[in-house]
Amino acid sequence: MKSKLFAITLGLALLLAGCGGGNFASKDGMANAPASSAPSAPSGDWGGADENYWGMGEMDYAPAPEAPSETDMPQGGGEAESIYQNPRAKLIRRAELHIQTERFDESEEALNKLVADCGGYFEVKSVYGGGRRDAYASRSGEYTVRVPAEKYSQFFNSAGDLGYITNSTESSEDIGERYYDTEARLKTQRTKQERLLALLEKAETMEDIISLENALSDVEYQIEQYSSELNRYDALVGFSTFQVYLNEVGRVTQEVGETSSLGQRMAAGFQSSVRGLGEGFQEFLIWVSYNIFLLVILAAVAAAAVIVGRRELKRLKTRESREKKDE
């Protein structure tokens, strides 16, 4: 029995030794492989297409982007800071403001000062009305204002000083995923550029040099495209956009809401009726001033018709009285 147990144990030991030796042999075989087995740069027919041959193919997959620092966090104030706490967020913030004012010049001057105080600038500035041919027409202005993202709340909260805000709209867009994906692709292309430059220094034949230069041209084009895209994203994230519509009115339309009391609503209705009557009379006078000559002609025609009618009526009465006397 002991001899059988010894034989089984010895057989297992030899089997394990044989397997271990095979593994060590395979590792030694890989370690002792000649250096000439690594691919070398071809002389001639590369063509710039087979990037795997040069060790470029593995760079087609963009590496995972690094976590952004605190400076990459959105700098806008107000509600967005409490909603978007993702440190990878890249927010594009926009707002649209419709403002009525009874003093257009003062409101426009206040807008210019507010933009300067916030360190912003006008991207578009258009004013309509107030020309020589429509000097007394109501003016309106359309402004596209860009202010630093950290000044967003300051500009938005101060816009009420320009006049009465009839409507305001805010929106935010997180482009963090697109931004970091573009940033990773840019890093990949720059790594390719470095490798191609290193290979270009070692190239010996003219065909290899031409192929590498063509590949470098393609990579540099991609780098330029991704860089431009990142610069555009940085501009949109770094500066918020405000679309401001400033309208000159004779009276600010601030109506009483449905939540007001009955007395307030009735008083507002009476005041509105009085204002409507006054405005209607003013509009009538303006219409008369535009049609004064037509009215004069019509009045003259009407006066002539009355005179002729009276004469004809008097003649008829005279004839009737004569006929009665003759009878």
C-alpha cells in the first residue's frame, strides 16, 4: 500500500515539474527573441495609409480625458451654480430680455455703462427709428451683448434698471462631453504628430519622406480643426450671451394681475378707459393733421351743397306761393 502511494505521489510531482518547465521555457523563448523580429520602417511603399505599420493605429482611440481642475467649473452665478454641481460641466449660458422704456436715450446710455462695468462688449448693436424722416417715431434697439460668465448674475440682475422688463428667458447648455472628447482627440493628433516627426528624422529614402510629410499634413489639419473647435467652445463658455430688445413707448404697459383685489382691478379699468379716451382723441387730432387738406375740400363741397340746396328750396317755396295766389 505504501509503495502504491509513493508511486502516485512521485508521478504527480513529475507531472507538475514538466508543466512548470514548459512555462519557463515559453517565457525564456519570448525573452530571448531576437530584436530583428520588431517591425522596421519600410523603405519606399508606405503611402501614408498603413498607420499600424508605423505604430500609429493604436492612437485612433482617444485616451480617457483627465479630470478637469477647479478652474474648468462654471463661473456663472445664481441658480445655475446650485443646479449644476458637476465639476466636468461646461455651461453655455444665454438670456433674452425684452425691455420697455419711456426714456430711450437714458436707457441706452445705462446699457452701455452696464456692459462696460461687467467687462463685456457688444457683438451686435442696431437702433431703429429716430432718423430725419421719422424723428418722432418710437425707437427700438436690438443688442447682442457678451459678458464674462462670472458676471452673468450681475448683468441679469441690473437689467431691470434699464426699464420695465416685459419678458425674460434664460437657457443653459452643457457641452462638457463634446468639449472633453474634442480635447482628447486633439491630444491624440498631437501624439501622432510627435511620432511622425520622429520617424521623419530617421527616414532615409525620398519615398518615405514624402509619405511621412503627407501624413503630417493630414494630422496638422486635424489639429487645426480641433483647436478651432476648442477655442470656439472656450469663447462660448467664458462669455455669456444676452439678447436685449429695448423698445421706446409712451407709457409702460404694466397691467394689474388677476390676483389683485376687485377694487384695484376696477380702478385700473377706469384709469385705462380714461387713458384710452385721451389717446383716442390724440389719435383723432393726428389723423386730422394728416388729412387737413382733404377735410378742407370736403368742407367746401359740403358748404356749397348746403348753399345750393337752400337756394333751390327758397325758389321752390316762392313758386308755390305764386301758384297759390294765381288760384
